Amino acid sequence: MLNYLWFFLAALFEIAGCFAFYLWLRQGKSALWVIPALLSLTVFALLLTRVESAYAGRAYAAYGGIYIVASIGWLAVVERVRPLGSDWLGMALCVIGASVILFGPRFSAA
């Protein structure tokens, strides 16, 4: 379960960092938004290394599902847009997929 905490925190920092760049480049905000963007993206990368996984690729694949959930949460809370039914269904499928990738049985390919 600790992996989900790391994934969720990493997602928040990644989204915040990307959103800061979005504010600067798409919304015409000050270029000073680059500073929190870079700091946030650095924290994101550090948090993602906390995930217990034998392979980085598997951790990143599982993270993708959690990132989607966090992105829809960001949409609702920060951007104040109500998620659609298809958003909820997609999030559920992604969390199931992320869980299968992260906790599925491990067989060695010989």
C-alpha cells in the first residue's frame, strides 16, 4: 500500500509541475512559474524512486494508472470541471491495470 502513497504524491508533483509550465506558456503568466515547475518535477522524480519494484519500467507502467486518477482529481479540484461517467470508468480500469502490473505474479523468462 505504501507504493500507492508514493505514486499519488509523485503524480501530484508531476501534475503541479506541468501545470506551472501550462500557466506560463498557455495562460501568459510570468516566466517565474518555471522555478516552481522545475522544483515540482524534481520532487516528482525523487518520489517515484521510492516505489518498491524490481524494475523501473514496471513501476512507471503501474504509476501511469495512478497518474490518471490524480489528473482527473486535479481537473475536478483545481480546474473545477466535473468528471464525466467515462472518466470514472476509465480511472477504475486504470487502477485495476496498475494493480495487476505492480502486484501480479512474477515468472522469469528463460
